[in-house]
Amino acid sequence: MDVYSIRRYLLFVIALFINALGIVVITKALLGTSPITSVTYVLSMFTPWTMGYWTIILNILFVFLELFFISWKDLKSDILMFLLQIPISLCFGLFIDFTMSILPWLNPIEYISRIGCLLVGCVILAVGIALEVKANVAMMSGEYFVRVLSKRFHKEFGYVKLGFDSTLVIIACLLSWSFMSGIYGVREGTVVAALAVGPIVHFITPYYRCLDKWIRDGKYAEKTILGKSRNVVITIAREFGSGGHLLGEKLSKDLGIKFYDKEFIYLAAQKSGMDEGYILKNEQSIPSFWLKCILEENNEQALTRSLSADDVLFVAESSIIQELVEKEPCIIIGRCADFVLKDYPFVIKVFCYSDFKSAYKRCVEEYGIPKEKAEMEIKRINRNRIAHYEYYTGHKWGEPHHYNLMINTGSMDLNVACDLIKNLYYNLQKESLENEKFNPQEEEVL
């Protein structure tokens, strides 16, 4: 095991402790606990065993139940991850009891102070989950169990997780009613934790990029399919009705390079195995930002282990973008291409926007959208593009610092915009050729 792997496991243990602390702080608010610990909290209320002890028992039970749903082939290929659940369960339970023992003074009385305690606990828990995702070396047994179920029944991870958490809450309510003649341990705080933690994780995750160099071997961190490619690429992100597609077509004709927009639907279908009709309907349109964050609290982990249909499509299109850049100079519309190529030196990133009046006029006169529907369509599509881009990149859509050129097509003719971009293209092409001339035998990055 190399030093980077050791650091990852250390980071994971720290994340476990922070998770335990977050759960305890939430529990101390006396407004209910998080869904995943609702059963263990209720059990600790009417038995002599602690919440941490019940957490160990329940998590080991999940490990045992997984054997009935996982195939022998999957078990053999993932045996280390499977076995790691046992020591992780022991550590997590012990951390919960330890943090409970060091916080005897945390007993908020007033309702407003309980709400504050609850929200602080949600933030702490989100910090821990985001750190666990960053470590990316193991999974908690509850999470692993959901993964096994989603694979066995061919359901999306996020929705299985939602059903799993809901089931735990229902079981907690039944146990409370049966043994304490009332609903205890499950309250408004349980709902708040379920709704708040995911979005907070999504907000926090980008800040952990500062750990990349510490947990990744620099020799492999920059590995990319782009290799020695020096093809100049133009990416065009655009508001709906700004004419970005028309601008791309004109540039393609003038520069004599390929233009990719609708072609992505066929290419993505081939790459992902998904139906073209589904891609056409759902491309760059995900569930609401809030729902997506709730369904996939650990979104980075979902990308590597439990892909949703949206994630499959994003990964496929990202791979296609890299392959196109390796192959030839081209123009790419949308698809978060500016983010996918953020480290590629020979790319011109353009963002097209316009005032509402100009966008409305273009939608009606050039796109053929009925007048009564144009305003709603502009708002809907832009909202979807914003949600899609910001969820998958962690960056603000339309932020000027992320682009080489911001073009207001409401006040600038497309021909003028095209000339500006062509000048940038020729200059960058010249730089690319000079770079190749001075580095003809540059070795591929490992």
C-alpha cells in the first residue's frame, strides 16, 4: 500500500468520526435524528444498550443481508470493499458513543436553540460525508446495502436510497409505538436532516479540491485522454434564444471544421447504450437541484459506483468530448464542454447571452415557437441548463471568469461575433503549431 492510499484511509477514518459527531449533535437537538440512525436511536431509548452499540449491530446485519442479494461474481470482485464494512461498522459505532460521552453539556432547552443545534449537526454531517466521498476508499454498510439492492433490482441508486431511508424511519416509528406507546426519536429534525444534508454536501464538495495533491500521486493525477492533442477547439455555452447554435454553424462553415450539437445524441446513445429518444428528452435536464442532491448526497461516489441515468449520460458525453478533441479541431455546443476541457490549453470558451426581448424574438421568428409559449420555454430551458451545469461542475453557469469571450447577441450581430471568434481561433492555432514545432518529441503525460 503506497503513501497516498494510507492518506485516503486516514481521511476516511476522520470522515467517520465527523459523521458520528454530526449525528450526535443532530440527536442532541431532541428534534429527531437522521434517517439512517433513526432505528438505532429509538432502540437505545428503551433498551440498556447505547446508540453506538445498536449502530454496530444494525450495520453488521446489513452486511449479512447483502449476502442474499449480491452475486458470487460481484462478491469476489469486490471482496475487500465488502469485508471493510465490518471494521467500519465497529469504528462508527464506537465513534458515536465516544462523541456522545464528550458532549454531555450539549442539552439545548429552548426550541430556537434546538433548531440551531440541529442545523449545526446537519452541517457537520455534510462535512463528514463530503470528506468520505473525497477519500473514496470504502462505503458504510447501509450505503453498500443500497448499492447491492439497486444493482440486483436494476433501479437507480438515489431512489433506492430514498426508499431505504424511508423504510428505516417507518421501522423506527413502529418500534417507538410498540415499546413506548408513542412516536419518539422521529420528529421534524429527521425531515430537516433528510432534506438539508444533501445540498450542503454538494455545496461543500468543491472546497475539498485542495486535498487532491495530498491524496493523489501527481504522476497520475493529470492523466488524460487528450495526451499530445494540439487540436484547437471552440466550446459554445449559451442561453436559450441567444443564437449559439446558429453561431456554431456559421463558424463551422467559415473555418471548415466539424460542428457538434445534435450529433451528440447519436454518439451518446452509442457510448452509453441508452435510447436516443430518452437522451433527446432528458439531455441537460436533471431533476431539480434540490431533489438531485437529496437523492445522491454522495454525488462523486455515485459517479464511480452507482451511476444514475443522468450520470451515465454526463460521463458518456464527457468521454465523447475528449475523444473528439483528440481526433480533430471542432466546435462543441453545450454539454459542459468548457468544464470538461478546463485543463486543455487549446480551447476557446464562448458564452452567448442576450436580453429577453431579443431571445423572445429569435425563438418566435427563427425557432418557430408559438408566441404564447416562448417566454415559458426560455425560462424552462435556461433553468434546466443552469441546474445541469452547476450540479455537475460545481461552477456558476455564465460566470465570465470561466470563458474567453462573453457575447451579447442581443446587441452584436452574429457575423461580428463570428469574426471575433475566428481571430481568436487563428491566433490559438498559430500558438498550437509553434508549440508543436518547439516540442516535436514531447512525451505523453503518464
